[in-house]
Amino acid sequence: MKYYLAFIVLVFIGCSETKVSKTEDNTTEQFIDSLLTTMSIDTKIGQTNLRGTSSRAKTLSEELKEDVRQGNVGALLNVMNVEFVDELQRIAVEESPNKIPLIFGRDIIHGFKTIFPIPLGLAASWDTATAKASSRVAAIESSSVGIRWTFAPMLDIARDSRWGRIAESPGEDPYLASVLGKAYVQGFQGDSLNDPTSIAACAKHYIGYGAAIGGRDYNTTIISEPILRNVYLPPFKAALDAGAATVMTAFNEINGIPATGNEYLLKDVLRDELKFDGFVVSDWDSVVEMITHGFAKDEKQAAELAANAGMDMEMTSKAYEHHLKELIKEGKITEHELDEFVKNILRIKLRLGLFKTPYRDKNRDTNFYAKEHLAEAKEAAIKSAVLLKNKNILPLSTSTKVALIGPLADAPLDQLGTWIFDGEKEHTITPLDAFKTADINFKYIPALTHSRDKSKKQFKKVINDVKGADVIVFVAGEEAILSGEAHSRANIDLPGAQEDLIKELAKTGKPIVLVIMAGRPITITNIIDDVDTVLMSWHPGTMGGEALQEIIFGIREPEGRLPVSWPKAAGQLPYFYNHKNTGRPASKENYTAMDDIPVGAWQSSLGNKSHYLDVGYTPHFPFGFGLGYTDFTYDNLQISKDTIGFNEDLVMKVSIKNTGKRAGKEIVQLYLQDIVGSITRPIRELKGFQHVSLKAGETKELTFKISSEQLEFTNHKIIRAAEEGDFNIWIGPNAASGLKKSFYLKKK
Ligand code: BGC
């Protein structure tokens, strides 16, 4: 009878509108409550079990089928054979005790088949439409094979380029990461989660994973409460406000407590403050890794700690499966708590429409590599490319004779970047492919076989081969495997013999265009004077070659801006533009360089400021930096008032002029400084940006608005408020420049 009631409610939900309205909420909750009454403790625990399989599995294991049949599995990841997906779902909805559908999950991080630039590259577009398009395309392609859940977007603020997972991150800025996070969620989840082309997003890794000490993956993090709330939390809040269905806990500990067993973060912050009503999944084995962290003594205690912290679904390890029942019997966890986990999971299954439509539509076109998808991927690669230096070399004219060199000029797999389980290198268009198709006058000289190739055997021949060329285009970088999870580097120069080859080529006197394909900023201090142009293309994805060819020959201009500060040396890291002033900030006037210190100098700290004697105090290129093929000037910054009250907006106007000879695009950035606070405040914080397109000679006036809410921050007493006082604002092309004004925020 109870089950019959549940079915009636389900039919009602199936017919109802897809947005999560109050009515649907009530109906959903009634359905879930009623279904729960039909479930045993075992099948409830089954829902919390996310079982991993190998995506390369050739056969469907009988053991897994039986587990699904018994109701011991709630979700699966990496089942990539569509027949296995169909069969497992059939067993779940036809043969399991409660007939609850499975969710199939997969890491679809920057594309499924059509691969977009790595997320750090997408962040360089500073473009929400690009971010959204990338996740929409990924959702359309992946949902066609039954995937309804992705482990993305990754929203970890990354301030250290040594960290391999910076490639997957939205960069170092909370504001930029927040607007991108929202866009990714909108793209994955579409207008409604129960559309068959929508997939549930997973905001990860909650939280602070990017603060790994020394940039070493999985390392300890120490994050004060204000920093947590002012830096690391905003992108998660934005993603949840956009409706992100799930959240993944991080591998790391935060101030001594692993994220997966962190009751404060999961209950107080995520549920009570942020009002999250989807489900929380652990990271791969992160429940049992609490034993290795030294937080749980054994698997049973790990289950207890995770459950009491409010972690709903366990990825791959089986601590819940093995111990939850016993823990409930012993009264260490209540059945009510388990019910809450199951409700959170069922709520998302319902919103995905899985009870009504558990199966993929077999007749639907997969749309893999659809023309429009490839076009979006190419557009994204153009928007992500950041021009860091250009001594009037780019764009090249089509008559230029080019020597195309370098280990990434024709590296179809590496160009795709990290986390591309399903992208196929056979579909990649490399720069070499694109140069051939575009009928460029060029010679390809494969000088190094891969990025780590240390051999100099080819050098002589290469120098000889470039003789006939007008310009050398050197496509350098890192292989995809050198960034991503567990792939941190202590030294982030170009690996192998790349620098040596560039130095040899520089001796020929020919202009060198250095194109970098990498998963992180690469320190190029040793070679910056040897090259005329530096173009960062990150790992640009399937269409990277075409995008680069169009940029190099001026059909398009590179449109990206740095989403991270670009270091001069790894020893500067972590480096981020929104740092504090310190008591002794460095400046041009007071900087003492190593070579300025007299030999035998008396020990003295006077006059010394917060800098490095060898590399100074600035990054190589600041956050927000990027050139195009024209120039812009900023003029006439005006503010609506010198003093604003709380709940009042400040309006700013600024004129931007294209002073160059061709049309171009600029990303105009608004930064703010709260000069004095109840805790010290960053020297600048990004608060807004606008894209503007200007014809040669054209001027446009842009208007920005800032509300007193945007002046708020969380202080040491965990009070979130704007504080009365003086503020500076800058509007400019990056975090290290811009026109400046000041205003005062006054209490009534
Ligand atoms: C990663 C997650 C990923 C998961 C599933 C873990 O190693 O940290 O980001 O989603 O594996 O593949």
C-alpha cells in the first residue's frame, strides 16, 4: 500500500513542471518519505554506496549485478559501456527491492568527447558564456551514453602553480571563480535537471584543497576562518546558489580535521548556512584515508566520523557498507541520520527525473564531435589564449615563411590536457594539422620528441633547417601528464631540453614566437629575452590547433587574460595578487636587489621590505594581464559620490579607447581596496569586469556599479559586514594598474 502511494506521488512529479517549485518540493518530500518507509536499513545503506568500476571493463561482473539486485548500490562511476549501463539500470529498477534507479557518474571536467581548454584555460576567457557553453556541450554528449552526474565543476581557489590540479581550477580569484562556477553549473544542469540532456553538477572539492602547503597534492591545509569565508567559500556558495545538485568533500585536512569528517564544514556551513539540500559525496577513498590522516583508528571509526559529520555517499571505499548497520545498532549513529543521507540522495535522483525516465534514450544521437560543439571548443580556445609578450611579431602575414618547431606542435593527446578520459586524440587538430589545412608556407621540424626529451642530438640539424624561415613558431610546454591530480612540480620551467633549444634558436637572430601549451603557468624568466612573442594557450583541447593558427595569422586575436599571477620563479609561490600589505610592503623605491648589497655589508634589516633579494616582489605577469593586437587607453574615471551610505550603490564611469589600427577586445577590470578593517584587508580585490569590443579609434564609456554588499567581508569574529571607512577603487586592464579613485562608506 505504502509503495502504491509512493507510485501515485511519483506519477504526479513526473507530470509536474521541472523547476524546483514549492509544490514540487512538497511532492518530492512526500514521495521520498513514503519510499523510505518501504526501505530496509540495508537498502538505505545501499543508497549511500557509490561503487567505482573500471571504464575499460570488458565484461559486466556478476558480483556487481548481484549487488545492484540486492539494493546494495546507489550510484556507479565510470561504467562506460552503454550496454552495461542499460543492464545495471534495468536490474535496479526492475529487480532491486525498492526499484530505485542508479545514477551513473563520470569525471567530465572540460568536455566529454569534444574537449575544451583545461578549466584554468577556460577561466582565462573570463567569459561566463564560454564556461557555460563548455559544460552544456559536455552534458549533451555525456548524457547520451547514460551519464547523469559529473564530478565538476572544480572550484578550488589555486594560488600555487606548482600544484598539478591548478590545471582543473578556476584560478586564484574568488570573484572570477564564483561567476564561472555559476556558469558551469547552469551549463551542466541546463534549465531543468530532469531534461535528459542535463547532468547533475558536483561542486568540488569542499574545501580548501588548493591550499595544499607547498603546492604538493593532498597536503595539509591551514586556513583561518576569515580566509575560508573570504577566499575559498565564495565559489561554492555561487555554485550552490545556481542549484548545484551535489558537493564532493576534499582529500585534505583543514586545520587538523579531514574535510570528509568535518562536521562544522558539512553541517554548520554547508547545510545550515548555505542551505544545501542535495547530497554530499566523499572523494575517492577519502573516508578510509581518514585512517592514514591519523583521524580515525580504523574503518569503523572512519564510517562513524564521516556519518556524524553529515557525509551522504561514500565513493569507492566501503566503510559505510561494512559498518553503518552496526554503528546504528550501537547507537553511535541514528537511523534518522541515515534517513537524511538517503533523502538527500533520492531528492537528486528525483530531480534528475530518473524515477520516471531511468534509461538513456537509445535513439538519441550522441552528438559526439558535432559541428557546433567543435565550433564552441575552437571559440573557447581563442578566448582562453593569453598573449603575454609581443614585439610586433604577431599576427604574421600569410606570406611569412614559418619554421614550426617544438614538442607540442603535433601532440594530439597532450594538447587535450588532464582529465580527458573520453576525448580521443584522433579527433584533435594540432597546430601542424591546422597549418597544413590552411595552406601556410611552413616547414615542420620535429626537434624534440616530447616535452621531457633531453636529447640535443637534433639541435644542429634544426638550426640548419630553420635557415630558410622568416619566423620560428616554437610550440613548447608540458605533456598533459605533468599536471593534474598528483602531478605537482617543484620546478615549473619548461622541462627537457626546450630552454636549451630556444637559446640555440635565438642565436640565429630569427624572431621566435613561443607558444606554450601547459597545465599551469610556466616560469620563462630564463628565456623571456630570447623570444619575441609569448602566447599561452594552456592545454587548448580538440580544436586548439585551428584556434592557434587563426590567432597566429591574425584572423582572430588572442582574447584571454590571466586567471592566476604568473610567477618569475617557483620560489615565489604561493603568489596571489590579493595579498595583504604587510607592515613593510615592497615598492620600486625601496627595493634592494641582491646585486645592490655591498660585499661585506653589515647585518641590517633597515630599509628592507617584503621582497625577495633575487626575484623582487612582483610576478612576471600580473593577474588579469593579457595583450591583444591593438592598444587601449583608459581615461576619465568618474564616481557618482565621494561618500556612500550602507545599502547605497557607487556608480563608476570610465572611457576606453582603442588607440590601435585594428578592432579589438578588452576585458575591463574593477578592483577595490578596503584600506582599514577590523582584520587586515587585501591590497586589491576583483569586484567586477566587462568585455568591450572597440573598432580602431573608437571610444566607449562603460558604467560599473558596486553595492555596499560587495564591500562585505567576514572578520575574525565571523561577522560578515561592510565596515565604515575609506576605500580605493581601480578600473584597468589588470591587477597591477588602472585609474584610481577613492570613496568613503559611511554609517547613517
Ligand atoms: C579526484 C576527484 C574525482 C574522483 C573520481 C579523485 O581522485 O580527486 O576529483 O572526481 O577521483 O574520479
